[in-house]
Amino acid sequence: MTMPGYRTYAPPAPPRRSGAARASLVLGIIGLVGLSVCLLGMVPAFAGLVVGLVSVTRDRSERGLAAAGMVCSAVALFAGSLALVWLLGKAAHCGDEDRYPSATARKGCVEREFPFAQATTTP
């Protein structure tokens, strides 16, 4: 009970936390790291970009965290897209039948351009 003229003290409410903003940042970082594994980081990067956009439009409390997640996701998507275009261009170069008319010539191009892709022989 309070006396007339006196107010009771109410502590300020804790700031709201946005799980979507944190998820966007985590997915963006996973996307950047995941690019080194056969470009698999593009999937979480795309999801991080979408979650970040949703978080920015709905929640105003952690806008900076969501923006950082969107930047990480966008960088991962851009780098992954560049790498994908570069790899597909090299593959199209090796698949050109005018330049490499025989299958062994195309196979040699693939082995030369993609040394990490080892040909396997089946018995």
C-alpha cells in the first residue's frame, strides 16, 4: 500500500530480444564458412538473408544484428555465385565438342582444369 502522493518504483522492462536477428547472423556466418564445402553455404546464406529481412521489417529492437546477418548472407551468396559461374564456365569450356572433339580430349581437359576431380574406374 502506498501513501497518497507517493508512487511505487517499477524497474524498467528488459529489452526485447529478437531470435530472428540472431538466427540471421548465425546463418550468414555458417553460409560464409560453408562455401568451402562444395558451395553448400549458399543454402544457409539464402535462409539467413530471408530471416534477416523478416527480422528487420517486424522487429526494430535488434536491427543492427539483423543487418549484420544480412550482410554476411549477401557476401556469402555473392561469393558463391561468382564461384559457381566460374566453375560452370570452366566445365562448359571442357565440354565444347568443337574445341575437344573426342571424349578422351574432353576428359583430359577436365583432369587438367579440375585436378581435385579424380576419375574413378569401375571394374
